[in-house]
Amino acid sequence: MEITFTPLTEADIETLTPIMTRSFDDDSLRYTGEPGGPPGYNDGSFLRGWGLHKEATSFRVDVDSRPAGAVILWLHENQEHFLGCMFLDPDYIGKGIGTRVWKMIEERYPDTRVWSTETPLRSTGNLVFYINKCGFHATEIVFPEDMPDGSVNFRKEMRG
């Protein structure tokens, strides 16, 4: 499967919103039994607000020339970058696509010193993905007593 990145534009919002909705709902249903995601995940406002933010670097992810998801990055002058969001259509989960997307991000930004990100505590699949597939280390559990709202912060040192 060929994976490509295309800079995110307003024209992508209509196509990506149903994909984002399926992705977040699939994850939420798996761990809570209810659909859900961050505010605006299912109406396009999340992607408009964060994906099209003037300081974000965002890409539509295509698999075999078909939109399959997106990534939103926050790149900083000190080379300590933040993965704000990465999602794929559930049809691509478990097929190595997410791992390949992450490796492509790392290759695209070879001068990065540190990557960081976060994910909901309840999303054990994401925890496994970031630690076992991408090489991140958990650095903090925020609100561990509150599974629905708790989160895990991650960090990955890229070079000394």
C-alpha cells in the first residue's frame, strides 16, 4: 500500500470529518461502549480549528490515493515537536499503516530532538501503539483516577 501526505486544506474537511468520526467512535466504543471524541471531532470544527491553525503543520494521509486519515503536528524552533492528532479510518487499523505513517513523519523531520504527544488513558490500543510501535515512553498520567478523562503524556528522544 502506498502512503502519501498532502497538506491539509479547507477542501479536505468534508472528506476527513466522517473518517475522523469513525476513527474516534471506533476507539471510544471499544473502551467505553459509547461513541465519542474531543469537541468538534464529528462536525469538522476540530479539524478547522486545529488542523488549519496557522501554527500547525497538518497533512491528509492517503492510502493508495484514497483519503484515510490525517496528522496534525506542532513544530517548534527548538526542535521539540508535538504530535497533536493522528487518526486513520478504522479499516486501516491493525495493518501497519499507523506505524508507517509515524516513521514517515520522523523521516520528514530528521532534525527533531524530541517528539511528544498524549492520548486518553482509556485508549489502551493507542498506549500500545505509541510505546511498542513508535518508541515513545510514558512520562505522566494525568487524572489517573478518572478513566474517562485521564490521559497519558508521551515523549520520544530522537538524538542526544
